Amino acid sequence: MKRRFPFFKPNVSQRSHTDNPDNLRDLQTAALDNTRNVLQFASSLGSGTFGIPGLQAVGLIAIQIIDIIKVRRIYLLVGLF
């Protein structure tokens, strides 16, 4: 049985943020930063607390992919590619 929370409604309207490309870019940057932080935390758990080498490896690979995405976005903004 699914729990529903009728009192919880997000205050963010997707349309208002996606109308302006700069706002969309800011949202994407924030999402990438948050994802990178979560993956860093997960990879540190893999090496320390849980001792799962696969978790650490997957986390580090995903962090590198996010870094590549960030660098590529900077190049696209500058107009090098």
C-alpha cells in the first residue's frame, strides 16, 4: 500500500525555471554538484565503513564522468566545440 502525502506539494514550478536557458543551466549545475557529493560519500563508504571495493570503484568512475560533463559544458559555453 502506497502512502500518499496530500499536504506535501512542491513550491517549484518546472515551467518557470525552464523558460530561461540560464535558469535551466543553473539547475543542471546544482544537480551535478549534488550528485557528485553523494557519489563521493558513497565511494568513501565503500573504502571505509562497508569495505566494498566495487562500490568505491563505481563511485569514482561516476565522479570522473560528472567531471567530464562539467568540463564539456564549460567548453560549450565558451564556444570551443
